[in-house]
Amino acid sequence: MRAMILAAGIGSRLKPLTDKCPKALIEIGGVPMLELVTERLKLAGVDAIVINTFHLADQIEAFLKVRRNLGILIEISRESELLDTGGGLKQVSSFFNDGLPFFLHNVDVLGDVDLARMYRYHQENKALVTVAVRKRESKRFLLFNAQGRLCGWESITGKQEWAGRQVSYFERLAFDGIHVISPEIFQKITETGAFSILEVYHRLAVEGEKIVAFRTDGSYWRDIGSIDKLKAARNEAGQGRTVG
């Protein structure tokens, strides 16, 4: 089983920490976020990982060299310009040549979501994409119908768009930054350059592809997207909460 960790971002909301340290190497509980995510993926059965890098990429590669790739096969995809989540994934399509579904995981998302169960759920539902989602406050939402399939989305302005007809029942759920994706998606990505993978999901939902919700309500989850959120995660780690 393979995975990609998205670690190319500049981490602008974590400045000034990220002026000299890549976001992936910021520590929580004395452990870099990249290591925390890698260990979670290994526990779920992942045996090979590709990591995209851009900002302070040399530091990430030096860390992995010293730590012997954290005991797993790791490849690096250096981006000469930021490709966003979709462009970064498309660039490494050849890495996912084993025909199996794979994880796509943000480096700054930590918690105790049951990744192995999420993977099984994806296979059982024969989905093209499974996204980890929960009820929580967010600026953007994905909309799912009664069958748990992506049927629309809500922008930061509150505007809703639908993949086809508006449905009478739907749930507004926030995305956890964790995906399981079937490799067939690469045949369906027509976008080029820098683009969000969520843009691809929106288009594919319109085209009738099966993109489903994996509910993670109740599990510990933390997005390290700001200094305040980083402080909260470090406090939780100090109190023994699961952070990776």
C-alpha cells in the first residue's frame, strides 16, 4: 500500500516559524509533523511514501537522510513551483503503479483517525475517492447526500453549488485533509498546472463518479494551520492527547 504526504506548502500562517523551518518539520510533542504522519500511515499498512516538497526542501531531505527515511521507502517529488494538491498528485502518478488504492494525507493534519478502517471502507464501497469528513466549524464545506456521496460544495462565501440537481436532504461536512484514492483517477484528471484536487472531485462528482464520505466524528483531529492551532496541539500533546 502506498501514500503521498503533501508537504510542499510555505506555511505562511505559521510564520515566523516557517521562515527558517519547513512546516513539515515543526515539532509537536518533540516530534516533527512529518514523522507523526508517516508513523500513522505505517500503522495503517503503508509501505512506501512519496512526499512533495518546495519550501526549504533541502531541510526535509536532510532530515530524512539522517533518520534513514523513518524506516520506510520514501521518494521525494521536488516542485520547482507550487502545484497545489492536484498538480502535486498528478506529477507523481507513476509512483502509484501497483494498482491499489492509496492515501493522500496533508502533513499538517494530525489525530487518531482509524486509517486502516477508512481504507477498508473505500474498498467495500468501490469508490473512486473516499474523503475523511466530520461535523465541525469550517469556512468551506463538502455536501453529501443521504447515501454519503458527494453532491455539492459550499464556498467560503456560503454559496452552494450542486453536482447535478439540488437534493432535498444533504449534510454539510468539513474535510479532514485525508483521502483514499483509487489509481483510476489519474485517467480522469484533465487539469494541468497548479490546481486543487478538490476541484477535480467537484468536476468528477458532476460527471457521476463515486466520491464518498468517511465519517470521523468523535476521533481526535487537529489541523495545524496557524500559530494558535499549533499551540493548542502542543498543549494537547503535553496532556497526553493523541497527536499522530
